[in-house]
Amino acid sequence: MPVSDYLVTIGLEVHCQIKTNTKMFCGCETSFADEPNTHTCPTCLGLPGALPVLNEFAIERTILSGMLLGCTTPPTVVWDRKNYFYPDMPKDYQITQMDLPLCLGGGVPLYDHNYPKDAQKDIANPGKIVKLNRIHLEEDVAKSTHLANSTLIDFNRAGTPLMEIVSEPDLDSAEETFAYLKSLQQILIAGGISDADMDKGQMRCDVNISVRKNESDPLGTKIELKNMNSTSAVRRAIYYEVARQCAALDNGETLVQATWRWDEDLSETQEMRTKEDAHDYRYFADPDLLPVTTADYLKKVRPLVPELPHEKSARFQSELGLTPYDASVLTSDFHLCQYFEAAEVEAKTSGKKVANWIINNLLGLLNEKSLAITDSPVGPEKLAGILNLLEANTLSGNQAKDLFAALWEAPEKDPATLAKELGFEPADNSALDGIIDEVIAANPDEVAAIKGGNEKLLNFLTGQVMKASRGKANPKAATDALRTKLL
């Protein structure tokens, strides 16, 4: 059977580090790219006699994540030990949550603009919300770097507060999985939960994939792809693994539940080990940590729920007149959205014009320079200053673009002052009126044609006014004045 005749079912376990100053069960500083093994203590090294102490901020942020995603929080939650032997967990167990996690249920909305570009015109289930099973809080393990004949272990990461966001088997394709990861990432960043940078290991996922022939069949044998840290790699890995499983079934092979890995260099999945079930980890309640009642946390966190990306997008469209495309571009990046909102407040023009300038001018230059919006030398208040000069007819459109380019090189300058230095001072009304009269007198044939109904020639006369004024006339004001005199 071709792959298209099989039904694909995908579930995700997303591991996301919470943005905290200290680790989950000790006071060690959380860090990235510091010297290895410089942020450790007896607790995160698992030394005998060291006892864990809860990071309440991490608990609050996990509950907040649940609120962002429509989860419920049980009145009481408990902490469990997940027992296994591996070099990245020196005490041979991980403190986590099994039966009573902090968050249950909920869902992740799939934003259309987060699908791969080549799939956005043919979204199978627009507006889909992927159901969640749970979000539990645990400690991260150490970072392992595997060499040819040895493994390096960095315990700086060990003990970092880590949420595991577990979906139901509710995804149907690599494209939906791609959109899920992007959408979840945006929501967590908007809530201030995490920077969710997959390149830095702050967000990674395990992908559970199975295939079956008919809707009425039970779910197929689950294969888990472990520790994926790139949305594009996840998409490629799913395509490969689905094809592999379908081919195996077509050949009469029996799939065995197992954990596999994605080899980016070979572009293939490779088996690591047969998959453990929950009973293999011998979960039991951690005797060093008491159950936690959540009522006070819920009360504290509820006012912190922010406006989510899809809510901002809807508001930008209804209140500011943005198109769905403009709104999706601006809300797709938390810092870009902040920039737009700051500029829109300062600008004495429409939100639509602010959005156009950011999308068509600012983003273009940022992309050309390979810069993030947070690195833009032209801040939102300076961009608003350019737009205010444009709205006041002090600048023409081309002059505004020239001013923007000059401000990029000298961002410390005031836009109005820099405009004067560039000679972008508008002609006064009396001088402009005289120039217009001269242009009308010098172009009798065009004037006659305009009066005869050919209004397109107004653009020609406007160009003559701009030339005579050495670019100081505002094109719109010149056109309006010409129309008043001739029609």
C-alpha cells in the first residue's frame, strides 16, 4: 500500500525549560554556555544526604502555562521519583510528577501562519486545537556530549526546572506537528514562561508515531523519536519514519514498540532501545517532598495571564484595521509584536500604516542585515517619529525612506532634526502655490487634457511640481492643489 493509504497518528512530549534564576530543587544558578560543571551543589549532583527544596516560581509558571493552554489544576499535586540508571542522572532517579501533575487537559491552537510555508495554502484542519493530556513539572538532566570513545557530562543543566507538555495522540501529519511546535513556542514566549529556544536546548521534544490502515483499527505500534530539537528536523523525521513503518507493514513485518533517534547527517531514523513502559520506571511518591496545595498559586497566577497571539491578532484586525496577513506577521514574533505596539502608540497615524512600514521596510532591512528585531538600531519611537513627519506632509514617501536609511546609520539623532539636516524641509504654501501656477502655465496641452477628463495626467504635473521644488513639495499636497485648480 502507498503511504497515503495509511492513517498516521502522532503525539508529542515537549520538554520546555522554565525561565528561572535557580534550579528546581536547589539554589544553584541556571545557565547556558557557561564553563561546564560550574553551577552545581550536592543536591543537583545527587550526593548522599542532600535534600530537595521546591522552586515556587517554577510551580507558578507551570500553572500559568496551564492557564494559557486551557488546562485545569488539581487541588493537590504530588512529586514522584522516576527510577532509572543513566549517567546524566547521578542519583539514579528523576524527581517528576506521575499521578497528580500540576496541569490536566487543555489544548494547543494551531495558528495557520505556523504551518510550513509550502503547506499554508492547503491546511487540512484549519483552526484545529490539539488536545493535551497533561503538563507536569520535573528536573532536567545533565547535558551529555558523546565522543567516539567517551561521553562528557555537564551538570550545569541538571536540575533546571523542566515542564513536560504531553499531547494526546491527536496530530495527523508532519505539517500539523510543525505548526504545533511553532504555536506552542509562541504561546510560552508570550506568557514569559520560557525563551523556548530549540537551538539552546530550552525546548525539545519526543515524537511518538504510529500508523494503521483503517479508522476503526486500534492505534498502531508506537515508535518514539527521542530528543528532537528542530521543527524542520521533526518534519523530515516524521516523513522518513512514516514511510519506514508503512514499508515494514507492507512487507509483513511486525513493528515493536521502541525508542529511535533521528540521524541528521544520514537523514534516517535509527533504533536505540526497546521502549520502556511506566511500570519499568518504578514510580513512587518522593518521601522528601510533601504534597502541594494549589489554591493560593492559582489565585496569585490568574491575574498574570496575558493576551495570547491569536487574541492580539484578532484585536489588531478589529481595532486597528490590519489585514489577517499583517496581524499574523506581527504576532508571530513576541518582540516584533512589542515593537509594533510601542510604535503604534507613538505614531499619529493609523495602525495599518505603522504595520506596513514595519513589514515592508524595517523587516526587509533586518533580513538583509541578518538582524533580529531586538537588534534594530531604529527603535519604535524613532520609527513613529518618521511616520509622524510623513503624516504631517513634512516628508514625501521617498524622503521618509531616505530618512529611515539615514536614521539607521545615526539612530541617536532625532528624526525631525535629521530630516532638516538632509534638506527635507517642505516648501511653504505660498512658494508651493507659485510653483504650481508656473507648472500649469508651462503645460497647456496637459492642462487641457486634464480638464477634458484625463485625470491621470495629474501625476505628470505633480512630477513637474516635485522637480521644480527640488523634492521639497509633498506629492499628495501638490496633487490635491492641482486638482483644486484644474477640476
